[in-house]
Amino acid sequence: MKYKLSVLVPGIRTHNWKELYDSVKSSTKESFEIIFVGPYELPPELQDKANVKFIQDYGTPIRCQQIALTESEGEWITWAADDGYYVENALDDSFSIIENNNDYKTVVFGKYFEGEGNEDIHNDIQYHRLNFHPATRTVYIPMEYMSLNCGIISRQLAFELGGWDCRFEACPMSHSDLAIRLQNFGANFIIQEGVMFKCGHMPGVSGDHAPIHYAQITHDEPLFQQMYNGPECLSRTKIEIDNWKSSPDKWTRRFK
């Protein structure tokens, strides 16, 4: 592969992209590329970076992330919100775990610290279980199944399972769906001790969060509950990698 790591970023906050890029550099010594997908052009300070790609798209955040996956060239992939940053050395800590568990089905689960956060709860393994949270809790999802807000997985494994399901609009429920499919497929989830990624937090409809808020509570959460309301959900693993082509090319919740 051309790079050790591909960082996939659906985004609209171009003023944060240089800081995010720099945080990847401080988080790993490995070769990496970062792929931004969104409606707005790269900021000038990133336009001359050989390991930066930009793809213009007006679709949903998860469609943009899936497009980035299909264009990635790294052996491993991670994904990021564009209002945050990677913790120093955290990605290298992930690669240490990968080297000690030499299997393409190894998934490094990264702790995702949002806003001010509560560090104690992030150290509680139960907080990272899907059944801890009402939005991702059903009687059919095994109690031990982990969530996957951020982490590192092999590109081979991501492609084999088809990446994210672009029927979801925003990232959280699609991330949870991928987490379940990975665990149904027998992936080995290993939780990383420290926090991998820190990002901002805009509750409800504050800031520019309204489209994501309404997408999640009116569309994505009901869709997730519908998909995982029967025992057949435990056989759900693979989807089509080009499923993003079936999602609208303009996300009308944000782009009228």
C-alpha cells in the first residue's frame, strides 16, 4: 500500500482542517494520507501537501466518509470529525496494538472524548458497550458488543464488509452498524487505554449541529432500531462498497 494509514474526514469546517492535519502528524510517525470530502475547497495551507486529498461532495456526512474510504490508499484506516484532533502519540499506540495482534481482523477501539467530557466514564468499559446507550440498545444485540465511534481497522477488512451503510445520514448510527457487522464477522476488538480523539460538542441544535441532530433523532435512530429488531441482525455482515451511490448527492437538511 502507498501509505500506512488513511484518515477519512467528511467536513464543512475548513478552518479546522490544518489543525486536524497537524494532530495526525503529532499522533503517528507512520506514513499517512488525509482525505477531506465536503462542499468547500481545501484551505490554502493544505493545498500543497502531497498527502492531502480533497473530493467535493454535497452529500450526507456518512456518504462523504464512504467516498473517502473508496479513494483511500492506506493499509489501515481511521476516520475523524473535523471539529477535533488526534491526541499526541495515540495513533502510534494503536499501531503497537496492531503489531502485537497480527491479524487483519484486529480492530483497535479508540476512546472518543467529546466536549468537556467525563474522563472517569470513558475508563468504564460498560460505557463503550452498544447496549449502554438507549439509541443503540435492542434485545438482539449481544451485551458484550462494543461501539466504534473512532478507531483503526484494516482497509482490507473495511472493503470486505463494504464500509459504512449510507442509508444512514449522520455518523453515529452508521458507526454502530459497522461495529455490529464487524463483531458478527468475528473481528477482534481491542480497546486502547488512552483517549484517541478529542472533539467539540454542540448539544441539540446549537451551532451548526441542527441538521445532524434532526438526521439522527428523526431518521437514523428509527432506522437502526428497525434494522436490529430481530435475530437475523446477527447474520448481518457485508454490504456493497459503492452503496453511497444510492444516497442523494445533495444533503438537503444542510444544503437547501
